[in-house]
Amino acid sequence: MTDATLNQGGQAKPDESLEGRVFRFDGRLSDVEHAIELAFDYRGDVMLTLADGRTIEGYLFDRRRDGAGTLLVRVMTPPHGTRVVVTARDIRQIAFTGRDTAAGRSWETWVRQYAQRLEQKRAEAEA
């Protein structure tokens, strides 16, 4: 599996948003499954490139195994929310194309910003 960013090329830092990253697969299903888990946790749109060259862009909202154990992903596509089902073995690339709506909104970020606001209020009260 290779990993590059859409905008700048090269590796993105692990603590950064996945926005702009592209994962290309060399045929190992375990790599595809790992990237699917990242896409499932991502709060933005992704673009899947399939083995036949088609692309599907939308929000990856579900992944599950069917009765035979095949991993399936479900993607909600714009503009009407059509739900498309794709098998993991057909995915050759996952691009994180949409804005990650939760980027920078971790608990640690919230606590840090809250502490900064309190400090600012204390400073203003003392002035």
C-alpha cells in the first residue's frame, strides 16, 4: 500500500487529518481492509477507485462481511444519498477527498481551547 497526499505529495503526519491522503493498493486485501477502517472513521467524503476503473465518491458509512465472509463497504453518494455497495477486493485506491468535519475537534483540543479562553477572561478581568 502506498500513501500520498493529494495536495503536497509525500507522507502525511499520523496526527494530521486524513484529508487529502490517497491510499493505493498493490493487491493485498489486508491493506485495503486497513484503509477501509480509516475511511469508516473519517467524517468526510472519500473516492474509491475500483478495479474496472470506475470511481465512486461519497461518505463511507458502513462496512460489514456477508455470509461468505466477503468484506463489503457501503457508500452514500451525493446529491440524493444513493447507497452503493462495493466489495473490498474490487477497491484499488481510496482518496480522502472531502473535508474532515471533525478535524481539530478532539477532546484534547477542546480542553486546550477552553483553558485558553479562561486565561484570557482572567487577564481581561485583571486589566
